[in-house]
Amino acid sequence: MARPSSDASVIFLPSGRRGRFARGTTLLNAAQSLGVEIDAACGGQGICGNCQVVVADDAEGQHDDKPALNLPAGRRLSCLARVAGDLVVEIPEDGQQQCQSIRKNAVVTDIEILPVVEVFVVAVPEPDLQSPEGDAQRLCRALEKQHQLAGLRSGLHAQRQLQAALLKGGRQVTAVVRDMAEIIDVRAGCQEQLYGIAIDVGSTTVAAHLCDLASGETLASGGSMNPQIRFGEDLMSRVSHIMTNPGSESELTEAIRRTLGELVAQLAKQGGVPEDDIVEITVVGNPIMHHLLLGISPIELGRAPFTLANSDSTTLPASELGCAINPGAYAYVLPCIAGHIGADAAAVCLAEAPFDRDEISLIVDVGTNAELLLGNRQRLLAASSPTGPAFEGAQISAGQRAVPGAIERVRIDPETLEPTIKVIGCDPWSDDPAFLQLVPGNGVTGICGSGIIEAIGEMYLAGIIDSSGRILGDQAERSNRIEADGYTYSYCLHDGKQRISILQSDVRAIQLAKASMCAGARLLMRRYGVETVDRIRLAGAFGSQIDVRYALILGMIPACPEKSVTSAGNAAGTGARIALLNRASRSLIEAQVLEVEKIETAAERDFQDLFVDAMALPTDHGFFGELPRRNFVG
Amino acid sequence: MARPSSDASVIFLPSGRRGRFARGTTLLNAAQSLGVEIDAACGGQGICGNCQVVVADDAEGQHDDKPALNLPAGRRLSCLARVAGDLVVEIPEDGQQQCQSIRKNAVVTDIEILPVVEVFVVAVPEPDLQSPEGDAQRLCRALEKQHQLAGLRSGLHAQRQLQAALLKGGRQVTAVVRDMAEIIDVRAGCQEQLYGIAIDVGSTTVAAHLCDLASGETLASGGSMNPQIRFGEDLMSRVSHIMTNPGSESELTEAIRRTLGELVAQLAKQGGVPEDDIVEITVVGNPIMHHLLLGISPIELGRAPFTLANSDSTTLPASELGCAINPGAYAYVLPCIAGHIGADAAAVCLAEAPFDRDEISLIVDVGTNAELLLGNRQRLLAASSPTGPAFEGAQISAGQRAVPGAIERVRIDPETLEPTIKVIGCDPWSDDPAFLQLVPGNGVTGICGSGIIEAIGEMYLAGIIDSSGRILGDQAERSNRIEADGYTYSYCLHDGKQRISILQSDVRAIQLAKASMCAGARLLMRRYGVETVDRIRLAGAFGSQIDVRYALILGMIPACPEKSVTSAGNAAGTGARIALLNRASRSLIEAQVLEVEKIETAAERDFQDLFVDAMALPTDHGFFGELPRRNFVG
């Protein structure tokens, strides 16, 4: 059957999804509109090279707008290639979004259990013709009389359940009461098991923990990729996607809510818990995730002065966030601290509780931005430093996310300059004969954030780079792993199926990121009026994966005795669990957030000076005690 | 293609809807599951005879479970006929639900305008990097400073609108504030027009009024049939439908919400008002409509002791009731008084305000149940009397709803016993030569509620029936309109295409209904301790259509000077408008409802005595002054 020629058919493999599109549509847009996930880290600007697709060579149906990057034969960038006729587009395996190996596990912390949702077993008097009030009113009076709960209101879901439960339970029911204020559900007889879920919505991954509200026990944990990645890997790419596609924020909102819904269903199954018994959710996330999840456009967060639409905590029906749990359940979203310092930072603050200590803590949540908290019970300061995605492996020539095949640990022999590496998904190090057999399918594929930190730290310790960050060409005499690369030099970490080198530009990218982070911390210290801090806590998935020693060697954080630098694990997730399990913590963090002094690094004049000072690798490492290998070369 | 023989294809005409059904399914159930509307007044019990369909005589595809009523050739009752094979089912025109002519118009009443939703134009300070709070917090501070509105919270819809409005309005916005507590919307610049809709959900019809919240003016009124009629004409049929089909309450809920949504959209269009400017809805209805609309099962309202799930007022997002108006809008549902005395009675109480008067008022809202209010500022009593649907034309041999073709007015010449009638849809009376030309298409088709009242009143005045309600056979000598009908007699009102007679059983049905209503009123008077009342108000569509004089002649209401008996119009709708336009009225009626003394007629021992006493037609009519024709015969 002849079709009008104005649009063309596009089929995506391996999913088999298909649709008709106007000529000129980019393949990336076509894929996105069909829900086909393509990794587009740069937000479709032809930069990252991640969105490669394969189009049959003889197809006349597509053409590129401008010459693409140096791509393998048959590959095109889907963000640049446009539909010119009927097409079959294959997304190669490496272009499909991969499941990241980082599972943000819930850390066991002492949490006083004081859940926001509680159960009360109550006997409700029989109705009679003389007292024509509703059963909901009768239930409220019984709760007041039998449990001293005054002034309760009943939610609609509870009203819908009430009379059947009274009938089934012989007028004895279990009232599910939220925040000592609202009856959100009613069950027949005595049914006391209640659960909640704490969710940490990250830009890249979403992590969730299913907890027993009475014991506080974490019954199941799970994670999922943030599906918004197909609209841009980093936050600003997603905001710019929304700016250039007005109205598209609802797609991002729906995508994350769908993922939340799936994750919640998965956790319920995993924990063997009926969804109806899950009665509360807490959510944390950075400001842009926070706004998108709530259906608020994050555009103002993408430009100065980075204004939040709402900084307070938000309580809304859990169903509005796509979570099919108990229909009476609510979601509590923690407050944001400032335009760059979100509900995740508030959760870190709640988990770490620096405001409860006399010592001065520096808490760094390392991610695309480094969120910084500094202070003690007297005073607390917060800032966000734009580290960029280098720590996550982006902007690094061989960088990749922490997925199997990525180098995560590096040691360099200072005598021979030979490296030893450890790869995610393979237990032995590369000097073990079993390494080559056990390394994952595609061999060593790249280097992830913690691997880069260690590689550069080790290159510095081995004298391959100097404290200015320059890769020293004169060391090429000592090892053929140091190679000229135009006017600069590179260091080859691995030469297998793929050749993985650290380029001079990689070192510079890491220097910029760590300088930003460290300058932010130093700015807070200057504002507080201290030269040193008593303790440093590294939070976040990346923060808990890196070896503290290399963070100090690189000068990612201000100088501090090594033993005083510890990992805080997934502190944001812990904060979400605290807010779930202890209702008093909610008003506590809401009050703290208002007290925190927010420092906007971009607006502070001395930030630039501190930033420049922090670019170099520190030369004085004496403070962190005995290094096992101190024999610096050069 | 061969089909499995376990189910059969059924096509309904004229709609053409079709589906496959298990053999044994009733045609009514099949129709309902396809959304084909069939009038099933008795709820599918084979009693009312309304659900007739035509099935080709030679069709072997259907069989009746038991012998049907005496039906015209080719007709079957769809509630009894079952699918036995492939079928084409035609729904005759008289079986399709008709649009009732009663439009409950909004009555102009003096309402002090004090709307629950108000606008405040406000200049919001620019954000800056030094104050990182959200724009919502900045807006709240500005409203407090500029309008003395303290402690406002902002709803999610307002948060979603806020930043775009600030940008468009140059930081000047209009905040839409509900109940001095929540910002429900934000608009750019100065946009002050706000509207609301008051809705009266009746068992048969739904009426709605679109009002300007600032002026109180009613801009548009509209009505719609209650689509739940296909599940049973009267309330108890619907409850028994739900009892026999557990879980089906959600179908009734969805049906009424869909109708509300359509009605609201229609009113917005009619009034030329953008749906986004409609920011509040108030809803009244009897207890069963109230529960079904809120998604609460009404089963307990169908059996003693008739317990409401919830008697308090309810506030919920308007979107949950299916109304696509402003996404931040709420619906306020008035409280119920008791299991038989709903939010509609509360609205009547609010509109009539007997609690503000020294005189003792009796307010009767006439419908399937008669809701009764009696009292003054000292004391207020309420009851419901089960009149049954006779006043609405059901249970009457020639009865029908008030649609074109129905007799609505009757006069009988006491000399000749010849009747003169007036028919809905035709202005001239039947003694006008133009009558036969102007009468609607099918001629005179039946008699509606107000017509029956007048017919029986006139038969009594003309001496055709005595005060016991007996049609006097000895009057047959005077007119051949009085005919023997077995052991009793009938009176022929009209002999045209259809022959319309008042049977003895019709008189008895009306006597039962009016006795119940009058006994309820007398019971309240006895409880209050009065022999007479100062004024009587007849409310409801039927109450405002009947001629007050005939209500007195029949003894529907206690004796009272005719001039003190007046129509209250659609007082429930007026009450809904008051609750819409005056926020103080909400707490007023919520408090009054708790104060009202509820009398359950079924539980009162003297109700039966009063009921028996009230069966006769009153003989003493002297109190209501000069009747134009007092020449009673006999």
C-alpha cells in the first residue's frame, strides 16, 4: 500500500519498536518517543558519542547533519542522524543502557524507632438508630476513649475500608494512624504489620529500602537506573533538554515515577510483603530530581540564581508518585537546602547529624556536584561545588561508569612503572595468572571514577606526574608505557582488546573536579573561621568507593589525619530511612535546613583564588602517617 | 471462522454496540456491561416492566427464565431473557432513557458573598543567591507582608505554576488562596476572575450551577440524568444491585463521576468560562449518592440500622470526582445528618435556615423519601419518611416521569365529571381546540407526579372518591368515565392513542405515600410538642411543582393556612450554592448538623398509629379559605 511520502517508517532493533516519523527527525528523538532507551550522556549534542546506532550501509534513508566523531564503520550518532526514508536502526549492545553495579546498600545505623504511621487496635461500638453519626465518627470517638487520640480525621481510603472491616472483625478493627492526625486505613481485627520504603533518587541510579516500621529492620533493598538518563546523562543536560523541548518535563516526571513504581513493586515482592501493608514512603534527591519527581519544571534550577520553586518538605499521596502501595499512604519528600543543595543533602545532614557534635565535621557527598556540609552544634554551613562528571568517568578518554569491565583499582610499581589493575566483575588483580580468564566478556573496557583517582594518585606517587599534574615526558625513558601524545604524554594502564591510557587531558579533568571540591570545602572553612576540621566524612556511592588515602594524595579534600577521614556510605539513603522510621526527625531536619548558612560558591569572590590554589597536587603528605610505599620518584 | 460455542454474540440496536457473552447472561447485564442504557426501574427483578427489548421472534438465541408480564408481541424483559445463542436485540424507543424535563433552576437568594477561594495580587521579591529559599516560600512571605495572610501553605499545582507565572508577570502574580490556608494556584500578573460550581446529585437527575465567586451571579445552569438509573431506578434497587454484585459499586461511582465531569465541562462551555478558572465545587446528595460519589460502598445504608460510613463534611481534590477544572481545585461535600437524611437535607437546612427563625417551620423535601425538618432557633428535628416512588410516577399504572407527553395538571368538572388536562410540552389545556395539534409526538403518554396529585385531589373534590380513598362505583351512573375494574372502579382521564385511567390501586399508592410523609411530619410535631406549625416549605423538584392546594386537599402535609404553605424551590441546590459562595456557611451547617435531633421513623412506636391516621383524605378543608369550587358532591 502506498504511503504518503512526508513521513517514513523507522524500526528499532533489538526491541522491534516501530513508528512513523517526519523526515528530518533525529533518530534519537524517534527512539525516545517510542520509549527505546539510548544512552545520550550529552543530551543529544553530538559530543559524548554514546548514542551510537548501526544503520545498514546501503540505506539511503538516513544522512548525518554534520560529520560525526570518528566512529566505527557502520555506526552513526543517533542524535545527529536524521530520518530521510524508511529505516531499520540497530542499537548495539554497548549503546543500550547498562545496569550499574553500584548498589547503594542501606547502612545499619542506630535509629530510634518512632514511625510516622502506627496501628491501634480498637473496639468500635455498635451503631444504633438513636445515634445516627457515621461509623468513621464512632471510630474516632473509640480511638479517643481507648487510645487517647484526640482530633483524628479519617481519610477517604479508611472510610472506604471501614464498614467492611467492622463487619468482618466483629466491630474490632486495626486503625492505621499517620502522624497522630489521620486514619489512613482500617483493617478487620488485629493486623499490625506495617512497612515503609525509603527512596534515594539519584541522577544516575535510584535506590530504595523496604523497612519494617515497627522494628526498623531493612527487609529488602533494590536499585534501578534512573530512566531520565535517556534525556541526558548529567543534570544540566536534562534541564537543557527541557529548555529546548518545552513541556517535555512531564516525560521526565512520568519516566522517574514509572521507575519508582516498578522499584516499589519489586521490593514488595522481594521482601514478601503485601503492597497494601506498605503505608509510607520517604524520598530524597537533588533539587532537579526533587522538582521533576514532584512534576515541577526545573528550568529555574538551570540558570542563575538557581531558584527552587519550593524548598520546604512536601507531603503528598504516594499514588501521585506512581507507587501502587496502600491507597491511603503518603510520601514525604525531605526539604531542600538551596538551589544546588537538595533533599539528598538534607538527608545526609540528618544521617550524619553534625549539628549534634562539638567537633567540626566536613561532610562531602561526592557526585556530579559535591555537596558540602561543614560545622558543629554551634553553626552549620552548606555549599555545592560543581565538580562536573569527571569523578563518574565522564570527560575521561577511557572513562566509563562503574560497570563490569571497568578498572576500579590501580597500583603502579615505582621502580618499574608497571601497573597492576583490578577490574569490576573479576576478583583477581591483573598480576594474577587467572586474571585473563576471569575478566568479564568484553575484557577491560575502561576506567571508572575510583580507578581514575587511584591511577592518578599512583602516577603521582610513582613520579610519572609532578605536583602540577603534568605527565613527565622524561620518564618515557624508564617505561614504554609513557608515550608521546602530540605535545603531551600519556600513560598506558592496560593493553588488551582495548588500549586504556590516562591522557594529560584526563589528569587535567580530575584536577579541575578535585580543585572545585576542595576549594568549596576551604571556602566553608574560611567562612567558619577554621584552618582544619576535626573529621571528614565521604558520602555517596563514589565517596564510599574511593580509597580515602588517594583522596588525600590528590587533595580532593583538605588535609586531615587519615584516621579522621571515613566513609559515610550512602548517607542520603540512611537519612531517608531515618525520616521513614522516626517522625521526630522530620521536624528536626526541617528546622535544621532553615538554620544552615548557605554559601553559593559561584557568588563568592574568594572561591576562584581557592580554586586555583587547589589545582596542584599537594606535596606535603606527612600528616597521614606511614604510607606503605613512600618512595616518591622525582 | 468457527467460534467456541460457550459464548454467543449479542448486538444491541440502535446503538450497534456488540459483545460476546456466556450463555445464560441476562440481556440486561449484557447491555449494562456494554454501556447500553436500558431503564431498569426495579433493578432487574422482572417487576417494573421498563426494560423491554425486541428480539426477532424466530430467534432461538434467547429464552425467558419465567413467564414475563403481559407484554406486547415480540417484547421481552431484558432482565429475565438470557443469552442462548447469537442475538440481535433492539431497544424500543420507549425503553431508552429519556431526558427528564425538570431542570432544577437556581433560585436567586440573598447570599452574603464570602467565597472560600479568593485572589490576592502580590509582588514577589526577586530571588538572589544570598537567600536560597524557594519561590513558594518567597511568595508566602510576600502574601503575609502585603496581605496579612500568615501561615499559608502552597499546593503542588501552585508550585508547578509559580515560577513560570513569576517570569511572565515580572514577579507580579495573582495568588489563588483557598480558605485563607492554601495557595491552590498562581497566575501571572493580575487575573482575578474565579468561578465555582454547585452540584446537587439526585437519584434521578444531577443539577449544577456555575457561579461567579466574586458576584455570586449564576452564569449557567445545567442538568443531566443520573446514569446510575441503569442499575436501578430507585436508591434501594441500586443498593440491592451492589449487594448481589459485590464490587460493582465502583461502576456506579465511575458512572456518576463521568456524568459530573461532562456536566461541569458543559457548564463551562455554556458560561464561556475557561475550566482553569473554576476553582471550587460544592456537592450535595442523599446518603447513598453521597457515598457512591465518594467511592464508599452504600451497603450499610441499605439495611438497619442504616449506618453512614462517614457523616462529616468531606473536602477532596475536585479531580477525584472526575471534574477536570483547575487542577488545584477542591470539592466540598456537605455533611450528612443521618443514614436516611443526607447532605441534600443539610443543604436544604442551610438554604431555609429554620434555625434562624422564631416561627416553627416544617420543611419537606419531597422525593422517593420525604426528608423532613421541623423547628426553629430553639430546637430542630429531622426525619425521613419512606414515601416510595409513587410521587415520581412509579407504582402508578399510567405513571411516568415528568417528560413531554405526561399529564401534569388536571381539573374535573364536578357537574359533568369531565376532565380537562394539561400535558408537558403542550401549552394549551385539553379543552382548547389546538390541544390535539400541539400535543407532543406520541400523544398523551402517561401521568407524572404532580398530575396524579391533582387528579386524585380533583376526583375527591368532584365526589368521585370519598375520604377513605374509595372510587365510588355509584357515580358510574353520572359518567361513563367511571368504569368497573374487577371489584373496584377506575376513572378515565384521557382516551386517545393511549387510554389513561386512575385505578383504585393508584389512589391507594398515593395514599400510602402521602400518609407516610404526613405521619413523619406529625411525629416530629409530637416530639417537638406542637399541634400546628407556623409555616410549611415544600422543597425539591416535585415539591415545587405541585400545587400547594392539592397537597393540602390530599393531606400530604399537616393542616396549615394555605398562604403559609410555599414552595422552597430547589432548596438543596440553593444550599449547595450558599456553601459555594459563603465559606462561613460551611462551619455553620457542620455545627447545625450535629445539633439537629434525628428521629428514625421506623424506630418510633407512634409512627404506625400516625401513619394509619394519615391514610384518609382530610374532610376539614375550611382552614384554607375560599376554594374557587367548593361544591363537593357526596
